[in-house]
Amino acid sequence: MEADYLLNWAENFQFSTNNVHYPKSIAEVQELVKKSSSLRVLGSRHSFNRIADSEEMLISFDHLNKVISLDKEKKQVTVEGGIKYGELCTYLHENGFALHNLASLPHISVAGTIATATHGSGLENGNLSTGVAAIEFVNANGDLVSLGKDDREFDGVVVGLGALGPVTKVTLDLQPTFEVAQVVYVNMPMESLKENFEEIMGSGYSVSLFLDWGSDKVNEVWVKKRVEPGGVAEFPDDFFGAKKASVKMHPVPSMAAESCSEQLEVAGPWYDRLPHFKMEFQPSAGKELQSEYFIPLENGYEAMMAVREMSEQIHPHLFISEIRTIQADDLWMSTAYQRDSVAIHTTWKQEIPEVMALLPQMEAKLDKFNPRPHWAKLFTIPYATLSSRYPKIEDFKDLLAKYDPEGKFRNEYVSKNIYGK
């Protein structure tokens, strides 16, 4: 099926083909895979690089976006790969359940999120892939493959970078629904982080620092606290030298806060507070670029100070940076594989030549901390360096050889970053 030319969400690149198919059944997905020599699956198109690109065929799961089943006894939900978190979360809450965490945007698809190890924040929260209990995908032969946590290959398949085949079904672990209250603190002295970094980042269920590197202050600290039934979350007036905002805030100070999740200590459902942005609004800044690097937790403050050395170069091209924490996991290609991590995320203005020139400089500043870049955002770290930071990358290649021996799902991005070609 022919479609108009496709751009990603931020419109910083155009996909290499307009040959997009919209299957309405898993059987149709299997047939498309069997007939094709090369294809990739589109998620919500929120990637900033070409991880989802194909020169021949793209498959969109816009019609495979339903809840399949809810097992209340096991506390698990099974969904089609194309469902978006914003749509799933309201269903779960209405049925008394919640996910363990959410990313800053609810607009992204479950399958795409899992494939790239996308995350929220919290010292005791793994990325969203860690909520997966079982996964089903179509291999290069068109066969369905189903794996659960007890399967030896499970940890290698979950964060699959779209390279194992279209993910048709995902089962997620659940917990009872809960409420969250949120407060934004403003102008925290950067010096407060030096001795208190982990205490600050662990002061809520989810904590984010927003800063522009242009001063000795952290512009905003977003603290989200879980509210127990009948309880009230307590937020001190003074937070390591920062003060409570008296009005609702946007991470980018110059932007209106209407699109942001509720603040000012007003408790509400988990799915309406854990993301920074509401489902019904366009997320974030719109026309932008994003990069993100994952550093071992113990190096978080030092890594921030290393980036700060570039403040004069960074500041003119910046919307905002965000600092978050992610609990370690055992998923082979996860950016938090076997190390508690700090994520240094940057939302750039869409000044592509300038930003792409800055990224290798930032990567050089962070190099001694062995940074792992977010798989779906902009980076320039070469294959030899990148592969050395993933102890299980050769095992992952073995999985690719098993499920996709001819490289049907291998695009330029996978060839470059997984095979060094």
C-alpha cells in the first residue's frame, strides 16, 4: 500500500520508503514477512535516528493496537504491539491496575518502547522493558515465536531493537492502581547535588532534574511521590535549597504548562502524573532533536559536571536537559544492563549541523564513564566503542542469526551499530 512520504515525529528525517503496509491481523503480518526480503516496523515514530527505517517496506501496527486479555489473578495484561501507553493506561486504571512506571510521554507504543529500553525515572524502577512477562514476535520465516521469563533467550529478545522481527504481542506485569502527587521545585543550587545526589534522586517515586547548563542552578526538580490510599504525600517547602513552584511549570521555562501533567501536590491516577505530558496534547517542544547517555549511578554527579564544562557551547542550541535514574536489569541490550544508571538527556533545538558537531564533543567528555546512548536518539559513538559496553552483544548476534539468518530485519542502523558495517 502506498502512502505519502513519511517523517518521524520531530520531522528531523524522512523515511527511505513510502511503501507502508497496515496489517489488520497477525496472519497478515506473517504473510508480509514471508513475501518480503527486507522490512522494518514503525512504532509511534518518536525515534530521532533511523532505527526504524527501511529502504523497501515498512509495517505499521496502527490496526494492531488492542488489549487482548487481562488476567486479574496473575496481575498481567496482554496487548497487541501497536497499542500506545496512553490508551492502555486508562483501561488498566479502570480495572484497578497499574504499570510500574511510565516514560515522560504517554504517546509512544508499547512494542517500540520495549525494543529501545525507553524509561521513566526512579532509583527503584527499571525501564519499561523490565515490566515484560512474555513476548511474541514473527521471525524471518514468518513463524510466531513466543517467549516468557523462564525461557533462556528471553533476556536477549525483549530489548530487540526491532531486529528479531515484528513484535505482535506483549504480556506486562501489573500492580494495583495507585495515585501520585507531583511538585516542582525551582532553582536548586547545583552544589546541592555534590554531596546529596542519590538522596535527591531517591526522594520520590520518580525524580527528574531539568537544567540548561547556563547557571549554577538546576532550573526545576520534578518530584513525583506515590500516595497511599487515604494518605497524603508530604513535600517540604525547602528542597536542598530549592523552593516549591507556586504555579504549574513546563520543563522548558519559555513554554506554556497547559500540556503538562498536574502539579502543585494535587494527587491523581498514576498514569496522569508519572508522564510529564498529557496524552491529549502534543508532547514536548515539537520540532526538536534529542540525545541521551546512560552513566553508572555512582558517576552521576561527576558526569554532569563534565557536561557542564561545555555549557557555553551547549546553551545556545538547547531547549533543556533532563537527568533521571534507572534501576539495573538483566536485559542484554538494555542501556541499564547490570548497572544502576543516570540518564543525561538533552532536548536540542532543531539545528542539525550544530548539534551533530556537539555530540562527539559531549561523548568525549563522558567517555571515561562508559556511556551507553539511548538506542532511539542521536549519537555518534562508533561501533568498536559501543559494542565494548554491551557484554552480551555477541550472544545477541547469535539470536539474530537464529531468528533472522538472512538479515531481513537488518537495516543500515543495525548493520552499523550491531555489526560494525
